[in-house]
Amino acid sequence: PSTAFPLDARSMFGSYTAAQAAAATAENAGSSNTKYYFGMPVIVFENDVATMYIIQGDKTLKEVGSAPIPDNATIELSTGGALQLKDWGKQYYKFHENDTIHEGSWTYPGTMPTEGVAEGDFAQAGDVWYQYDGAAWQVYDGTPHATDWYELTQGWKAGLEPKVVSVEGAGNYAIAWYEPSTTTVEGLGNIVSSLQTEVDSLTERVGALESGLDVKVDNTTIKKGGDGTLSVGTIEQTQVNGLATAISDAAAGAETNAKSYTDTNYVPKTSIVAQGGAAGSVDAASDSKVVSEKLLVDAMTWKEGM
């Protein structure tokens, strides 16, 4: 080349918009329908900045350049290749309160502490640490924590806080995630703040759910007041499932019970002997029938006449 002219003039564009328009016409290499092909490099020189792109198979442009390099102290690459905060969603420092240590000059087993001792407490006899298991003191292979401490834990939870920590190497620092302390005012404040955030979020979701409920009523059996309160209105018997059958069964049962009670406690009308219907002799008279008032008076009158 004897002049400042690209060997392939198709690859030079004065604006990103023009390059996009060209990429939109691209096809597989070898096609005679277009001048642009998938995988073709193009350069956009705009605002005194030159940027190279590659035409993709979906007719879009992908910038060519060095991939971002995370510092692995504050930013890192996830397993999927995305940039994320260091240790995000992977691990954090779990908070632990200090162990309960019974101070004193103890000897094992004779003078170990007995008052106010709870399971998990510690006491030292000589150079040996002991831990109370709820029933007796047992030798503890280690040293209890006299102060609050943190434990690196795999997993993740809400309310974690990022803190700057020193790492191996002079002057090197990184981000680490910590569970708030439950024994300091600052830690409790952070916990309350986290809980308040969750409560506010829940309140918003409940509010959205309530506003999305569109209740329709018939204003006869169910009525809706001006404040949105629902109440029961007038319900016809035919609209109550099983009501007719229940009433019929109840009526039949009442009739049966009434008949049974009457048969047991009252004299049937057919067992009342009216005037002129008395038996002709004592042997022919009934033991269970009763006489009417008129028959009785008539009989007494006959006796008085005698």
C-alpha cells in the first residue's frame, strides 16, 4: 500500500451505527447475497477512538479486546465466567460468642466447680482444660475461646457485612464477609436493620398481593361494604346445599319420636269406651280400656237409683 487506505474498505466504519447496519446483513462466508460474513472483523473509528468488533452469528457486534482481569481481592470470576464480589454466595465468617470459663484454682476431680455450671462450660485444672457435658467434667482437647470469635464457614445467609481484612503479604487487603455480632450494639443494630429490610420487603409483597385481589360479589348472598369488608346477605333455602333433605329428615324423626312418646304415655282414642259401649258382663270387660265421663256418670246414676 502506498496510501493510508485499508486493504479491505468494507471493514472500516465511521460510526458504530453504520457497523451495526452492516452486521445486520451478514451471512455465512461464501454467500453472494451480502458483502459481510459471520466472523468478519470490522473497525469503528468514532470520536477519535478506534474499536475492533467481530460480526457474530446472530448479526450482532462483539467488541474485541482484553478480558477484564479480576484482582481476586475485591472482584473475582464466578464458575460461569461472570464478574462478582469476592466470595459472594460462597463463604463467610460465622460469629461465635466467647465460651463460658469458670475462673479459679481447680483440681480434678476433687474441686471442680459445681454451682452455676451449664453444659458446654469450661474450667482449667492445672494445664488441662475440662468441659462440662451436662453430667460430668470431661477432658477437652483444645483451648476454649475467651473472647468472641469468627469461623470461616461455607455457605451464605442474609445480613452479612463486607469488611476489609489483611491478607498474606505486606500491605495487601481483601474483602471478606462477616456475620454481625450479637453482643455489640453495632452488631445488634445491623441485625435489626437487616430484619427491618426483610419485613419491609414482606410488607410490600403482601400489599401487592392484597391490591391484586379483585373480589366480585353478587350483592345478594355476599355483600361488599364501602371499606371492602365482606358480609353474608340473604340466602334462599334452595341455595343451601342439603338443607331440604335435612329438614325432611328432621321432620320424619320428630314424627317418629312423637308417636313413640304418645304410644307410651297416652291412651289411644280407640281404647276409650263411650256411653252405650260398655261390656255386658264382668268377664267380657277389658283390663286396659278406660271409660268416658258420660258413661261413668250414667253408671253412677244407675247405682243411685237402686
